[in-house]
Amino acid sequence: MKNVIFHPLAEQELIDATAYYEEQKPGLGLEFLGEVEEVVNFLMLYPEAGSNVGVSVRRVILPKFSYSLFYRILEEEQIRILAVAHHKRKPQYWVDRE
């Protein structure tokens, strides 16, 4: 099983999106966070499940929310989440992240 780490900017995106959803409807932020957690747990078991979107970058779409996780599988048994990206945000704004 792989360990998952978030790029600092991806972590901030997760915090911001959770807060936004919680402001829209109490409990919705926690539902969003729970869905991200489920997807991350799935990736820990099946890291190659996401679609290839570039050189060593994969994408997995959240089932209920308009977000994708972009990630890279690292050699040292880690998955690095590069972005927690809303589908209407500028595409590939995150490509310079390591």
C-alpha cells in the first residue's frame, strides 16, 4: 500500500473547497472531504487506477463533486497529490507542481 502526501497548494485547495461547500450547506463540506478520503484510500490500494494525463501524472474524478485529483506515483512508495482541481478552473494551472 502506498503512502499519500499532498502538495502544499493541493492541501490548501482541499481546505478551501471544504470550507466553500460547508458555507453552502452545513455538512456538505464534510461530505466532500469524505469523498476525497475515499478516493485517496482507493488510490493507496490501486495507484494506477487514474487516467494518464501527462508524463507520470494521473487523474481521478470524484464521483459526486465536480473535482479531480491530479497525482504522481513516486518511486519511494508514495503518491503525491498535485492538485484538488475544480472542473471549471483553468485547465492545467497546476502543471509546474512537483
